[in-house]
Amino acid sequence: MKMFRMLVNMLFTTANAQMLVGSQRDDHGCVLDGGYQWCDYTQSCVRLWEEGCPEPAIDPPRVCNECRPIPCARPYFPDTNNCRMITDTDSCGCQTSCPHYDCRNTECQSDSDCRANEFCRPTGNRYPMVNGRRLQLASSECVEKSGINETCGGYTPPEFQTRCLDGLECVQTMGPMIADAPGQCREPCQDNELRNQYGDCVQQTTIPDGCASWFDGCNTCSVRNGRIEMCTLMYCFTQSPTRCMSYYRDTSLNVGSVCYRFCENGSQDFVDRKGDCPSNSVCSAPNNDMIGFDSCGDLAWTCQNVGH
């Protein structure tokens, strides 16, 4: 009998504990059995009969054809090329500010976004680092083109590339053995000139008399009677100076003709015909007292008469 009473008391105690105020709460922690509920507007638990929960106002949908022009003074036009006029607008395309010019030329998409003396270049070396990794964000900027004798070209990453001003050429000046080195911006050669392997403009000469093998700056050609007959089919990245590589030995020179000439800068053809001078003449320098490696121009050797 005592055991039965103890079980009944335990059941009544548990039931009373479950009925205590505050035992029923929602996901926001509001005491439901205390009359509270969550209000989104105030972001708190409220009793509706005490303070209420206001409903948010709903703005009527905007009609996008109600744009009104803004009175603006005529914008100042800067003294520079390719400045972009900016006009701020809202979601409906209505003007929200007076137009103004942007001459910073940042975040360009193409060369047309830059000034006349600039070009659009990527800025890959400036990508930000996040968690040890570089963000691959598309970014570019307008940079000035290079002028005469300034560096251009070469094997460099895109963010360091340079470009010559319009009307100039990027010329390789380090010789044919260093093809990936940067060059220099120079003016184009004249119609009767060619660039040698160091980028200098040299006079383009005609095929001399008696020439048997002619180098046209890229290919070697056979010559007969001053006319080219057949040439090799080589592809050249640079144009070298032209020259006669060999002569017909049955053709004699005259007294005073150039029999030996070497120009270190390649400005004139190389001539080596010391054995083709006429009889009673020798190939000699213009001044026997002068010794030099270069025999160009007035220093070229000629056929000179000898005494009996």
C-alpha cells in the first residue's frame, strides 16, 4: 500500500512540472505558454495585446517611365584624348547626377579605351593574394607607348610588354643570336635602305658587275649577266645587308676599280678580288702607311699600276 502511494505521488509531481510556465518555447526562445511570440519587425519576443507587432510598409512598384531630366551645366571638356563621359543612373536608367569626364583610363577593355599615345595592358602581376593563392581577376590599365630609342618588345610576361608609338618600328638591335632580347623603337628606313642584323638602316645596293653569287639579305642567289636566276628558299626573321659572295674570275677589273673592301658596319658590299686586277697592277690600300681592320669607303683597296 505504501508503495502504491509513492508511485501516485511521483506521477502527480511529474505532471505538475510539465505544466510549469516557461516550459514551452519556440525556435527564437519565446515563451509560448507565457503569451509571447516572435516579431520580425522588432526582432524580439512580444505579447501582441501589450505592444503589438507592426507590419513593414510595402512600397508601391516604381514606374520606370517617370524619369525627369536633371538641370546640369555644360560639362568641362578636358584637353586630352579618349576621356570618357560618365552619367550615373539608377535601376530604371534615370539620371541621378550630372555628367562628368573620367580621364583615369583604368580597367580598360581594349586600346580604344586609352589615349592616343597609350595601349591597354593586363596587370597580372598585381593580382591580390588570398589564403596563399592569387586571385585570377581580370584587370588591365592604360600605359604609355615607347618613343624613339626606348625599349620595346622582347620575351616578357604580358604585364611588362611595351609598344612603340604609332609610326615607329620595334627593331632588334642585339644581333641574330639573341632573338628574344628587347629591341628599340626607331623610325622606318628609307625606300632604298634595308635594316641589317643589328637594326641599322643600310643602303641597298645593286648587283655589281661580275658577281656570280648574290646574297639578298636572306637567300643566296646565282647571278648571270647581272640578273638573278635561282635562289635558295630560306625563311628569315630579320633582313641582313645584301652583298656579292663570289665573282666570275674571267672578268678582269680596271685600274682604279675596288679590289678589296670590308665595312664593319655592313654599310657597303664586301669585295675580295685581289687577283682580278689587270696586268702590271696590284691591289693596294690608298695609303700604305695606314693599317686598319676596316677598309670601307675611301679606305677601300683599288687596282694600282706598278713600275716597270
